[in-house]
Amino acid sequence: MADVAEKVLLELNQASTADSIQLANKLQVNHQNIVGAIKSLQSLGNASGPNAKVGFSKAMSAGWIAVDKKAEGGPKVTKKVESIEDVVKQVLEKISKLDLSDVTDAQKNEYKKRKLIVEVKEVSYSVSKGENFTTTVSKQQVDLTPEMISSGSWRSAQFKPFNFNTLGVPAVTGHLHPLLKVREQFRQIFLEMGFTEMPTNNYVESSFWNFDALFQPQQHPARDEHDTFFMAEPATASAFPMDFLEKVKDVHSKGGYGSQGYRYDWKMEEAEKNILRTHTTAVSTRMLYKLAQEKEFRPVKYFSIDRVFRNENLDATHLAEFQQIEGVVADRGLTLGDLMGVINQFFKRLGMTKLRFKPAYNPYTEPSMEIFGYHDGLGKWVEIGNSGVFRPEMLRPMGLPEDVSVIAWGLSLERPTMIKYKVSNIRDLVGPKVNLKMVYENPICRLEKNLLKCPVQSSPNLRLLAVGDVVFHFWSCAAEGNSG
């Protein structure tokens, strides 16, 4: 249709009037196509040729042509003037020859708007010889390679100078998960206070070290398959310290050290069962037993952060595996007040000031306390840890002196991280539903520092440790830690 419209305009340019049927016969085009082209030109809205709309509208506005809508056989276009002077064509021809002497800025702006011309900026350069001018071109080297050194070609090579003002390309790196960020902050707190990190590389543990050595009875519900993952291969462990094992057996079945025990038939086959450890307190037990074998007792401060496993139902605050943080302090004369003071200071160090303690029962600690923290995201108090003083039934069979007390506390790594980052569902923090964008966008965890006051007004062997702008108060070798 665009070609037909242009042919119609060319025929009109040669004759004053044109008949659509005559045009169809002359151009050997279907008459309906000629009618369609004329109506298209008449409507001025759908000129198909590249310049048809522009030419027709300008011809109409200049008074060169007219359209008779009532003509017989359909609308007809007639010529109103005998000759025309197409100034636009003349100017465009000059521009095509790069002759801009008579072209005004107004004409150029008008033709740009009409998209008849496009202005292109051309930049030229003046080139002259420099002091290092040569007729041969050699590529400057960027790197000094082993091959260049071995061949000696580096002596004649041209090296590109370093630009020390550039910022360089940012390195593509991974991003730390919020759990790892908070874990590192916990670890730094322990290390700054002089704690020693315990080895925690044994995920598989025997029931003896995980339960029996902690004075946890063999019929305890926590040792059931509904709460603990038992190993199929290897199913059992061996090579226990037999003197210690016999003392553990006696305190369970007969009692001792001021306790009547559990009064049941303690079985070796239960102690031999391998499990996925349910708490890192099994590691603490091994370390305390090793400490008791030394010739003279020395105060110690231990901590660990690693994975534990429990056969639990998944919900917003529970997983079947999680990271446990544990702190253990062994010294003479430690009390429950020391434990509460250390825990308060530790969590204040983390910026968590809303704490509550609740009396609890643990087979291996007496007294025992659960630690609760207020979760702003959930709008309620959430259990974040457990704590207590290890029972004599656990410590004395190891061989620790009677005046030595051990305080311990532990907590999961996930729940403090949830509180810190305001995560309401633990499955949004760990597991297949984690949003990786969250890992990328979360900043490095900053744990606030505050000047703390000792919650216990008087205690023997009171010692101070200053870390940065924080003052830690603890007793003997008591330390700030976390529960597990």
C-alpha cells in the first residue's frame, strides 16, 4: 500500500487531476488498492510510505494540492498550483553534500523534529611525534610470567606502569551467614576473657560420656529413641577408663558422696551404645575428667561452640540439629550467685538485657536454672539456655577435690541470632527455605559494649578483667559464657 500511495502522488505531480480507475489501469493495480491508497492519504493517519505523510501534509498546508471528497467514484486529489518550489528538498540536498553555508539553525531544528536529519558529532585529533616515537608497535606487558623469567625475554619487554590511583575490581567473595557472624562474636568474648576452646570434633559419642558420666540414669526419657539419634554402624563403643567407669556404675546403682544414687541395675550394654551427641556437655565431661587426672588441681575456664543433635519435632523455635554454646568454670568455692552474675554480664555484652531465671531440674546439676530472653519479634519470652552447678555425683568419681565446684551454662546459637536479627521462624535462618538474599544483605553483627556493674556485692577472690570499654567482674576463675 505504501508503494501505491507514492505512485499516486507521483502521477498527481505530472497531471492536475487523476481518476482512480484510470490510475488502476495505468499502474496495473487493483482498483480497490488505488481507492485504499487515496483514502489512506486522505486520512493522513496511516501514510505507509516513508515520506508520504510528511509530503502530503506539507503539500496540503502549503496549498499545493486539494482533496475533493464528493467527487464521483470516490475522493480525488487535485493540484492547485502549476509549479512549486520545494525549499525543504533544496536544503536537504545541501546538507547531504555537507554544505551548511545557507542552512539556518531554525531550519536544522525543524528538520530534526521532523526526523528528516540527524546531527552526528565528529571529533578529530591532531597527532604529532613524541619523544618515544617509533615506527614499530609493541604490546606492553601487564604481568611478569615464569616463562619470561626463564627465557630472559623480560629484559627487552615493555611493561605497562601500575596505576596506583585506581580502586581496582571488587573481589567476588562469599558472604557470612548471620549464624557464623554471631558465632564469631561469642567466640571472641570467650577468648578475650581467657577461656580455652575445647575440642569438639567428635559428633558421634558413646552413651557413657554423653549420659552416664553426667549422672543421667539409663532409664531417663532423654535416652529414648524419640529424643536421641542412635548409631547403626558402629553401634557400640569400647576402650573406656575402667576405674572411672566402675565409680560411675557404683554412684548410679549404690550411691555415694552423700547421695543414695538411683538404686537400679546399671548395665554396660546401655553405656556402650553410640549416639549422635545430644549436647556438648559430653565434651565438658571428658575435659573435666582429664583435668582430674593431673597431679595438682588448677582452676580452668573452658568453652565450646559446635553442633549437637536431638530427635525433636520441627517448629518455629526447634530443629533436629543446632549449634550449642557452652561455658564451664572449675574453681574452689564457686556458688550459684557467681553463675547468675556471669550469665547476666555475658548477655549484657551481647546487648540482651531482658533476662529471667527459672528454677529447673537437670540430672547432672543442682541447683539448676533455665535462662529466658525476651524476643521482640515473637513478642514473648523464649528459653535461650540452661545452667547450673555440677553435682558431686558427677565430679567426685572423676577424682576432683571435694572443695572444687564447677558452674556451667549453655545455649543454642540459633535463638540469640534470631533475637539479634529479629527472625521469628528458625526455619528462615537454617535449612532449605533460607533466603540467600538475607545472607547477602545482613551486616556484620555488632554486639554492643556497656559498662557493667557486678551484681554480687561481695565475694572472696573477686577479680576484674577489662576488655575495651567493658569491665567484667568474676570470681576466681569464673567467666562470662553461655549456656548449652
